[in-house]
Amino acid sequence: MGDYISMLKQNGLKTTFQRLYIMQVIDDYGHLDIDEIYSKVLLVHPSISLATIYKNILTLVEKKVIKEVPIEGKKSKYEILKQDHFHLICIECGSVEDCDYEELSGVVSSSSRHHHFLQKKVELSVYGYCKKCIDKINEKS
Amino acid sequence: MGDYISMLKQNGLKTTFQRLYIMQVIDDYGHLDIDEIYSKVLLVHPSISLATIYKNILTLVEKKVIKEVPIEGKKSKYEILKQDHFHLICIECGSVEDCDYEELSGVVSSSSRHHHFLQKKVELSVYGYCKKCIDKINEKS
DNA sequence: TGGAAATCAATAAAAATTATCCAAAAGGAA
DNA sequence: TTCCTTTTGGATAATTTTTATTGATTTCCA
């Protein structure tokens, strides 16, 4: 749980309750899409508008306070910006797990250099089945 | 340039001109989004409907004849299914370049296993500036 | 070649995203 | 604090994107 207020101030953004709570729920749950954020914020702030969610997500992404995680065939999810990592995305339940990127980082950036490509950021996603879903499938058989 | 007809037959799909040409332009250009595909197919088949593009993309993705390449903040692009590789995505001009995945593959899959995750496919995208755009920027200064 | 099944085009409908506009709130300066 | 400027939020409209429907056309195998 981070210091959302100073993260916002550093980027010249005003700290409204709506904005703070959007960051809060994203951080709490790790990875949420627009609808999930909306429904969770609605619970504690019933008057919030969906357009407010969209607007805030846009500005928070622009200011690099949060990060978009695009997902094949689904809506993008968003996460609080954190240390480099990659994602294990379950194609059964949709869960997203963070994974340490360390060992990979060197190989990827040297590969970018080799292609005369100026690397700014890396997005690595592994699609498959998470442990929970594997277990669930095994139980049935 | 592949044998589109047998790729379709293997998946029980009929080989219509529209479908073949959709595969053709994707293959020719490497990576295209829906609108790009539509406008290019329109040139040689002026009566095609945008809905036809959507429907075909959907079935071709389902049958794994083509693959979705999700891109942050933009529409997904599509590519003909080919050997594992990753993408260098230029945030200046939007170009997408394929890159050999070989060296990385082992590290990624061992990392998945370590998390008890059953890996099905990997999507790795590096965002940054391609050589052309770097040169263009340097010329100006 | 005939005919069932798949596909297409056109269009409507639905879903997702963005823009507009005015009231409300935030945050700095006095 | 209080005032004032600027940003933001909420409601809603507009736009964009995607999906569903329907009847006509095409594919392809027997």
C-alpha cells in the first residue's frame, strides 16, 4: 500500500477522494479492468460516474502512476506502477499474477540493442492455467 | 507467403475470396489492426463489409490461423501464426517488428513452472523507438 | 449438378469510450 | 480563513467499436 497522495502531488494531480480510491482498489486487488474498478468504487462512492473512472485511468496512465496491462481478447487491466515484472494470466479464471523479471531483463534488452531498437518498456505475459484452476480441473477427473 | 487454402481446410473453414484476402494482407504487411485490414481489403473488394472483417478475424483467431497482438493504448493487431517470436513495437510510428525468441524461451517457461503455472503461450512486447524513428529524430537536431 | 451448411453484406443493436458542459471541490495566495 | 483560479466530477450526449440478426449468396461435397 503506497503513499497515493504524494504520488499524485509529484505529478501535479489533485488528490480527490475518487482518484485516491481508484488507486486504492487497483492496488488492493493488483490488477483490475475498468468495470471492476467501477463496481468496486461504486460501493463506497455510489455517485461516481463511469466517465470519471475512464478520465482518471487515462490521466493516471499518462502520468505513469498506473500501468495498462493489455490482455488478448479481453479488456485491459490496470496496475499500480511497480518494479519490472511480468504476468501469468490464467485463461480459465482471468487471474493475473506478478512474476519476477530479473533473469530475463538482460536477455531482452540485449536483443533490443541488437535490433537497433531503443527500448523503453517491456510487456511480457504468459497465458495458461493457474494452480487453482489446474487443481480444480484435476478434482473433476 | 503461406498456403492459405490448406490452412483454412485443415480447420474446416471454407475458402472464400474475402477470407483468403484477409489472410493475404495480414501476411503481406506482417501486423495489421482491424481498420488497416478493412481499408486494404476494400481496395480489391469494394463491397466487403466491416462486419465481415470482424467475423473473420474472430474465427481465424479461434482456429489459431492468426494471432492477436494486443498493444497498450491502441487497437490489437493481428499476424499470421508463425514460430514463437516477440515484438518490437515503436511508440513513435506504430511499426511492429518480429524478433527471435529462442534464447528467452527456456527462462520464461522455467519461471512459469516455478510458479506452478501451466504455460500455454507467451506474449512478449518491447515498446520503444525503431531505428527509422531514431534516425529521423537525430536528423532534426 | 443439387442442396445443405457456411458465409456474406447490410443493417440494427449493443457495448465501450470519449466529449461536453456546468456545478463542485482542491489548493495556492493573500 | 477566505478568495480566486484551475482542476475535477457528474450527468449526459455523442462517437467509436464490436456484435447480432437476417435474408441472399457462395462453397463444396455427394
